[in-house]
Amino acid sequence: MNYSEIRKFDVTNGPGVRTTIFVSGCTHKCEGCFNEELQDFNYGNKWTKNEENEFISYVSDPVVVGVNILGGEPLQQNMDSCLLNLLKRIKEEYPDKSIWLWTGYVFEDILDNKEKMDIIKLVDILVDGKFEIDKRNLKLKYRGSENQRVIDVKKSLEQGETFQLNV
């Protein structure tokens, strides 16, 4: 897996102070994508155990309430198990810190994909759906277009129906 950026303290994506990674690689090609350079799977830096340890050290800071996984497309990081391993480690070492993940996929379409579900099961909040420039709305929190949803993954999986948050 490659990544373009790690933010130790991020207050723009998700509530509170969070640690963020922007992964590289996406095939959605959304018109108006705000991270177009991250569509290239080879963009940025190679993720290694050193980066993982550094990221975890940021998450350990008491001021950090959670983690953000953006891209690129996190659910297309299937060339290795780096992202899955990172999420497992966060959940094991810091179970009280929420994980938010942004994807161009729609939640209901992910449910039948074991590889993607392995990642989603470790996520607390999912912002789903491709960015659609004709539905762009700068007033929305945590997403760029009106078709995108903020979903409570745990509650949705428990209830068997998609549970959206009103943010």
C-alpha cells in the first residue's frame, strides 16, 4: 500500500482531534475529485512497519479521539494486508478510539464482498458514495455531495439495515 499523507492532528475530517491517513489508489475517477493525484496507486510513499508504528504512536496521544482513513480509495487497498493490519491493531490497542473511513462504494454493495467487509467490520463510521459534482454541497459536514451518507457501521450490521447519522 502507498499513502500520500499522515496527519498527526486532524480537526477537519471527523469530530474532535483525529489522526488521518490518505491512502493512494482509486479507480472511481469521480469528476471534481479533490484528491485526483491520489488516484495513482504508486503515488506517495510506501507503507511500512515503521509508518504503522509512527501512526499508532500518534493515535496513542490522549488528545486524539479517533482515526480517519481517506484516499484515494481505502477499500481498493487489497494488494496487501497493510490497511487491514493497521485497523486491527488500532482496535486491539485503542478500542475506545473511533475509526472513520471514506469510500466511493455504497454500503449495501459492500456487504457481499468479504475482502471489503473484513475492513468495514473494523470501522465505526463509514462515509459512503462517490463524489457527484452535480450534487456538491459545501455546507455538508464530513462529505462533499448530497448523495454521500454518514453511516454507523456497527449499528447497521447489528440491525440489518443501514443506519445513517444526522450530521
